[in-house]
Amino acid sequence: MITSGPGTPRPISLAVRSYGAAGALHAHDFEQLVLPVYGGMEIEVGGRGGRLTQGVGAFVPRNTGHAQSSGAKNRFLVVDVSTGALDSASVERLSRNRFFAVTPAAEHLVQYMALALDGGGDEARSTHWLSLFLGAMETPVTGPKSRLSGLLEKLKSRPGRAWTVDEMAAIVGVSESRLYVLFRNAFDCTPHAWLAEQRMQAVRHGLSSTSMSIAEIAGMAGFSDQSALTRAFRQATNFTPAEYRKLQQELRSNKQ
């Protein structure tokens, strides 16, 4: 929930940022959400270390020391929230673990805002977006390391493989029905719905960060052909793959 009132300073600020090697430990007098657009990085928040990658974000409470480092190309949506703009229940929930799973619905909002953002955004749009994001995150907040972590890494490393629920359950060491429960509790979706989102993430990364052809990206992500990818990608993002690639190129040009 977002709280604000007449005469209060601008409560929300959004920016798309990239991070390099070994940033200095620092703190600020506002809360911050760090949400991956693509790539990953190591981050330490208040003495707790973790890795941010697709599907895992971080919450930095105000006046809390933090530092980050990455040796690969990355892009993050960073949301600065002034003190008092978030209700105490949201702050407590996010502060509990510092690292949290980004639900598929929330991930769509992150990708949308990263595309829409051009050097900042007006207050009304930013506040509305954060309200939508927090609503989409109304599932249990979990740390990046869980019972599913080994399976998730395998799925992310080979998103185009034709994974079966039986294979996934065997990797975790649970029954198929129990696997559904674990995914529902962690991500509010089925295993295959989560995998479908990872395939979209792989497609986004391929379009924005590589010179692979759209047909090659389709094969890598497990789609039968370029047309199948285009249909699925348009349904998920309202863009064709070619349009998305062009927008990412324009976004990088505007940031240089």
C-alpha cells in the first residue's frame, strides 16, 4: 500500500540502472527495491548476502548498509521510496528476508516499466505502478534459497528443454502433487507456468543482449518456430520480438 498526502515530497522514483564491479558500501534515508530486468549481481544488504537474478529481487531498508557487484552485463529497475510512502505492513514484510521471489505477474510489470521508462517517470505513473507491483507480490515472500533452488537453476539453465512434471519432481525429491504445492506457495503458479515465464525471460535476454536471430532465439527457448514465438511473445508483452528488440536498443541509446 502507498501512503502520501498533500504537501509531501515526491514519494516514488524509478530508474533503470546497470552495475559493475565492487560498489562501495553505502546507505540512504529511503527504502529501495532492486528488481532485475536482465542479468544478475551479488548484493549484500545489512550483512545478508544474496544473488539477484531473474525472479529474485531485493529490498533495502532505509539507513541500511549495502553493496553490490557484477561481472556481467545487467540491467535493474531500481525503485526509491521515501520514508512513510510505504505502509508499515509492507515494509515489515519486505524487510523480513530482504530477498524475495518476484511473482510472474510482478515480473511482467518490471519488464513493462523498464521499457516505458526514459530517464524517469511522472509521480502519478510511478505511484500507480508501485501499487500494482505490490499487489502482484501478495504471495508469501521467500528467500532465494529454498527447497526448489536446485530445480530452478536447472530450469533456468535449459529453459528450452521439454521438461516434464515427473522429471521436475524427481529433481526436488517430492511427488508431483507436492511439487505443485511448493510452486503454488512460492510463486502462485504451476511448474509449467513458471517455466513458460523463464522461457520468456530467455527470449527477452536474447533479444536485448545478443545478436542471435529471432528464429535462433525461438529454438533456444523451446518454441517450434519463429511464428510460435511471435504469437506467445505478443500475448505476454503486447510487443512482437522485433519491436521489443528495437525498444531495448533505443533504451540503451537514451542511457548513453
